[in-house]
Amino acid sequence: MVSFFIFYWHKRRRGPSRQPSRLLTRKTLLRISYKSLLKATDGFSSTQLIGVGSFGSVYKGVFDEDRIVVAIKVINLQRQGASQSFKAECKALKNIRHRNLVKVITSCSSIDFQGNDFKAIVYEYMPNGSLEKWLHPEAVAQRDEEIGIQKLTLLQRISIAIDVASALDYLHCHCQEPILHCDLKPSNILLDNDLSAHIGDFGLARFHQEVSNPTLNSSVGVRGTIGYAAPEYGLGSGVSTNGDVYSYGILLLEMETTKKPTDVMFEGDLNLHRFARMALPDHVVYIVDPILLNDGEILASTDNHRQRRTRINSRLACVNSMVRIGVACSMESPQDRMNITNVVHELQSVKNILLKHENVLNKQMDN
């Protein structure tokens, strides 16, 4: 007996050029079998493997009928807590809709050809992979080279930061029942064709109503990933929206510095938060990724010395603001952390200022 959890398929609104046959094929994906997933991934081949998480492996899948490309997360049911993770992800993703959340097509709860339980979730495929691969291209596997990993510009990083903060704001403040992600990190931020960011992997997600119950909250086992999990979790505190904000702050600082919170340089009392906080406000230039201040535009021969200096200073002001926000989000005390709604507004202001300055300088260059 095969049973299915049926999810929505979010219809794209870009242009009227979609073919009826493609629409029909996508509808048929809502009822998918183990056999179809096996075929779409060439037998769950290692050549199709695009990611490995705590509770499963993610494969790129292609359905022959219409060459629809998807991402298929196969749950490793041998791992303790994997089945609960599958249920949590299904529950969390069933009714949420936001442009910066990875879209779920369907999920499959079945048995394989050996009679073993099989569970998988089928997502919309994100062609540009995870944010982690873009921040740390030296760690990109050979099979991912076709993505064409390059250094992200300042504008791209601000846009990604806004995307992620907007999704968190939606989960915390605008869902019918607030949802806590509980595992925000670069490998769980996926990028589409336009490098727009989408939060994925809700395997540790919790509903606010659940964690507000002390009995249920105390039973939570895994509370995120080392380096990104809020410090109070290690002291036995329950998960909270403030915990997600902490993870976001660390993520933002990693985007600016390209330093992982688990970098070998962080030992003793030094961590990524303190590293960034000590650099504010006058020494941020020494800790951030140089590409944010000194990319190809700045080095363009059409820029004179004054324009170059003005451009660098305006970008440094924006970077300073982003580091300040990252520090404010990752304060040790939960009540001292920045409100995620304010984060969205402040980052949008930073982006607007950057665009305004860049437009003015570009006009000066054209004259």
C-alpha cells in the first residue's frame, strides 16, 4: 500500500509561454512512486547526489516525460529521529507559501523493491546550489563545477541577506502559526537562477505552539548545528524565534567575512560574533571579504582616483551596517537580539543607499 502527502505546486507567473502538456505533467508529479523517483535519479546514483544532510541525501532528478528537473531528498530512516524529521518537514511545509522558501512539490511514503520503508520529499530544483558553495568555493566538489561558482558581489550578498530575513520574518510573524526553522546555515540557503535565496531543509522545524509547551519543548533533541545554534540551547533552553535570529546573525557575519563560525582561528573566548564586534566601527575593512570593497567595477579604468575612493567609502559604510546588524542579531543574550522585522527594514535601507550611490557614480562616469 502506497500513501502520499500531497502538497501544492506553486505556479510560476513569469510569462504566458507554458505548454499545456507541461502543466499536465507537473500535476502528475503530485502522485509520485518510488519507482519514478528511482528512475529519475538513475537509481539514486552518486553522480546525481547534490547534498547530504543530517537525516538524508538530496539528489537531482529528471523526469523523462517532460525533462522536469527536481531535487529529491531521500530520508535515511536508519538515522535516529529521521522519521520524526520527515513528519516535521511535511507538517511545516504543507501550508506555508513565500517567495524565499524552497517550494515543495510532493512527498512519497512508500516501500522500496526490497520491502523497506521509503520516504522522500520532492522540491523545486535550485540550479545555483547552496549559499555555502558560493561563500566557500574552494570546498566545491568537482561535480558542482558546472554551476560556475564566482565570488558574490556586495549587492548580491545584501539581496540574499534580505531574502533570508524576509523568509524568517514570514515564518515568525506572518504564518497562521509561527514556525521556528532551528537550523539556519549557508548549506540550507539555496539559490535559484537569479541568485535569489530560498530557505530549505525544515527537518528540525518546530511550531511555536509546540515549543511554548514546557513538556514538549524539553523533549527537543537536536537544536541546530554547532556554530550556528544559539548559545542558550547548549544550556538547556528551549528553541525560540530569538534562536533563529542568532543563527541568522552568524550567517550574515559569515557572508561578510567568509569566515565559518567553526574556523580554527576561533578558540578560547574568540568566536565569529566577538571577532566582528571588536572590528566595529573602525576596523571592519580588515575583516571583510576584500571583493566587497574592491571588485571589478572599482578597478575599472574609467574610474578616476576620487571616484574610486568615493565608491570604496560608500561600500564600506554599507558593509559596516551589515556587520553591525549581524552583531546585533547574534548577541549572547536572547532579549538583546535585533527584531527580525527591523532587520528586513534596515537591510533594505542599506541596499537602497548602495544603489543610490552606485547610480550617482555611474552617471558621473558617463558624463
